[in-house]
Amino acid sequence: MEKVYFKRKIDEQLEIWFKSKGHSPALVYGIRQCGKSESIKQFAKNNFKYVNLIDFWKTPNAVSAFDDSLEVDEILKSLSALFPSFKFVPNETVLILDEIQDCPKARLAFKSFKEDGRFEVISSGSYVGLNIDNSHGVPKPNGSEDFIEMKTMDFEEFLWALGYNDEHINNLLECFENKIPVPETIHNKMKQLFKEYVCVGGYPEVVLKFIQTNSFSEVFKKVNSLVIDIKGDPSKRLDSQGKPLYTTTEIMRIQKAFDLIASFIVNNNHRFVTSKISGNSYQRDDAINYLVNASIAFKAYNVEVPSLPLGIRKIASDYKLFYGDIGIMINTLGFDVIQGILQDNLGMNKGYLFEAVVADSLYKAGVPLYYFGKDSGLKIDFVISYKGFSTLVEAKSKTGNAKSSKQVMNNPNHYGKTKLIKIGDYNISETGDIITIPHYLTFAIGKTDI
């Protein structure tokens, strides 16, 4: 059976990188199994005659090629001895270095490859920065790399996978930009497809399983295997001497932090409470930082006041934590949640789920995410910078009022000038400083100047 390749947004990013003058070797990073390797190989196949691939996880002996001199010619000699099939022809060759975090010295060689200029280098890793082992004097990377972040598939990429083309999506975006309703037939179809996307999530192999089987039961089992793999992965991380990078206690903390994400999203406050993890504050933070640095989870910080610039107003100790893919969240909650979403019968307290859904869409759209909450009960789901304004975002399962948002908007002297985007079971509309959009168009927010 011919291997299926899904069009991804990183395809265009790699093209832009390749065509930019003076570019450095690329480092593509992101959560495991999001499709980094496949996208890089597809790009390499389309642009180079000779593609040399090293996976440092599968072939750890390849690390030795970077042990001594970091001059390009010396590295090529070592690689040619290890991999006789490799060919290095100037301006026609790309060297792909997968699982780059397992060979820190290879990243140091990027500077040499950039200065040499004869060969392109593209690297990738899911744990970049987690296990760079400095115990034997390996310096930190020198900055000669162009970072490209990759996430699991968003709704737009999901539509591509289902066969929808740019014309279909551009019609939706045109409605969004002009703030006019999406035609009802299309609107209802997109609502249904978005429900399916939420149940499936964005892992490419899960999306493929869904397309091949149209079975949510099979999808659930596939995501479950990925979750088990994610939780077990810390025990597989090794240092340069082949010893476990994390102790049993540290692994248990990481797994506990992972499990707690869903429970805190479900509770009324939603903010993550680190005291539920064993150990001191530094040890608890280390567990959370593992998840964030591996793109398994992401943070939305509370802000002191919802006013620009939001980044300097964040409260570092007060944040919500979300999984890096909505499919993980759904799997953690159980198969009955999939049934509830598809049948539109989730019952009480379903707002938490759609808050996570909106967070997932904004995160994948590259929108820096914050929220605003006070002990007094004032609560804004999210706050973002949108078209030069501090913009409140209310995530609704259906529709509803936005009491807290209206209070903030009606008091600009206290909170600053703000606008509002309501995301729920709406079509598109705009009234004054309030925009309503359907869940399925949340990704479009990232396509404008934020």
C-alpha cells in the first residue's frame, strides 16, 4: 500500500526557510508523532537529489561522527565510513538529523555547515533542550540554527486530509474577514466535521486511522496507545553514557503532572495546582517543565490586568495547563465523551471541554494565550492580542452571556480598552466591539495580525 502523506503547514515554512538568503540549518521541534520526520522527508524528496538521513535514536553509533573535529569535511568522512550509501554532492544534498537531542555535538556543527555552505542540514527533535548532557563538557548550541515549531494537525490541516482544498477554506476565511455569516449548509457541515476533529485530534496517524476506518472506537484505541507511549517515554531518555536521565521518582512526578492536567481542566477553577504533585516546589516545577518543553502540554498564564502588552503582565505562578493535542484530552476523559460530543449530549458542566477545545485551536494557530481571573469570581476564559487590541475570548459549548467580559469592557479606566470574541455555537457576526464566531473558525484568528 502506498504511503499517505498529508499536506501540512510546515511544508510552506520549510520552503520559505530554504529560499531565504543566509539561512542556518533548520531545527524542527515539537511533540512526538506530530509528523516532523515525514514532513522533512517529503520536503527533502521534492528539493534534493541526495537525501542522507540519520536517526540518532535508532542508530546511536552515528553520534561518534561528531565526537572529534566539527569541520564539515571531517564529519563527512566519518559519516561516509558509517553509512557507505551516503552521497555528498555540493548543492544537491541534504543531511537530515532526526532525534537531534541525542547528539548535542551535532548541533554545534551547524555553524560549520552554515559557513561551509555546500550542503543543507535539517534536524528535528521532540525533546530539544531536555537532555543536552553537559557532564562531559559539551557546550550549549551556538545559535546557528533556524527554529521551526511543529504541532499536531489543526482543523484546517484536518480538512486538507479529508480532501477539502484551499478554495473551500478561503471561502470560510473570506466570511471571517468580512464578518459575514457562513452559508447555512456549509456552516452545518463544518460544525459536524469539527466535532469529528475534536474526537479524533490532530495526530497524523490517528487522522489516517479515522479516514481508513471511519471508526471512533479504532481512533480511541490509537490515541490511547500514543498516550501510553507519551507517559512511558521519560523512562527511555538516556544521557550520553546510556544511563537513565530521570529517576523513578522523577518519572512518577512527570506522569502525575500529566494525569492532573485533565482533572484541573474539568474543575471549576481550571488553574493548575502544583501542590498535588509530590516533592518540593523545584521538583514539581521540573515535572511540569518536562511536559511543556516536550510540547506535551502548554500554559496559559493569568494576567494581573487584561491590558497590552500581556506578556509583561503574566503571573508566573498562576496558569492553566492544557494537553498539546485535544485528542489526548478526549482520550483521558473516556470514550463516552466522544459519544456525547457526536450526539450533542454531554450533559452538565460541558463548558470545560470547549474551553480546552478553543485553547487547542488558538495554541495551534500560534496565538500567545493568557487568561484573566480574580478571587472575586471575575473570570475571562482567555485574553489575546488581536489586531492591536487586548481581546477577551469567551469559549462557550453552545451560546451564553459573557457577564465577566462585559464588566471588563464597561470599565476601560480600570482594565484598559478591550474587545471581545465569543466562540461557540454561533455563526459569524459583529456588533460594535463584539465578534461571534463558530468553534470551527477559531484557527482563523491566527491568520491575521495578532
